Amino acid sequence: MSERDFRPLIATAIASMLGTVAILSYYGYLHMAKPSDALLLAEYTMLKTIPGEDYKASLKPAEQIAQCMDGIVVLFDTKQKGLSGVLVDDKKRAVRCEFSAQ
């Protein structure tokens, strides 16, 4: 029996994987996360409303707009277009929302 040289097979497999990753990345199917993707957009505090008591809030609106998407609060930044994120609590749990038509 003759011995087979597996080096060409290994080189072909590695080249195929690298080519696949390059093509998927080029067409946008593969996203490499950047450190800026995980940055904190802003910090929020909930103002508890008690009937009969006044609370103070700034008249100037925040730089984010919230929308309810698929039952989760999603924030969109108005200054940096394309920057969006999910509103989470201090334990990184998504804040849920529901649409109610009145």
C-alpha cells in the first residue's frame, strides 16, 4: 500500500473556509462585532409617579426616540443616524412593551 499525501487536501480545506468567510463578509452575511457595537447609548432613570404628587423633568427632549418593535423597546439615536439599541435594565434584561389601541 502506498502512503497518501494529505497536505493538498488540508490546504484545499483551509482555502475553502477562508474563501467562504471572505465571500460571506463581502456580501454582508457575516458581521464582525466592533467594540462600539456594545457601547452604552445612554443611562436612564425611571421617575415614579405617585397620584397627587408632582415630579420634575426637563422640557428639553432626549436625543433618543423609542419604538415598540416585536414587544421590546428599541431606542434610535437622533444625532448619530443608524445607531440604535434595545432598552435593558441593570441586569441586561430587555424592557418589554405592548401596543394598546385606545
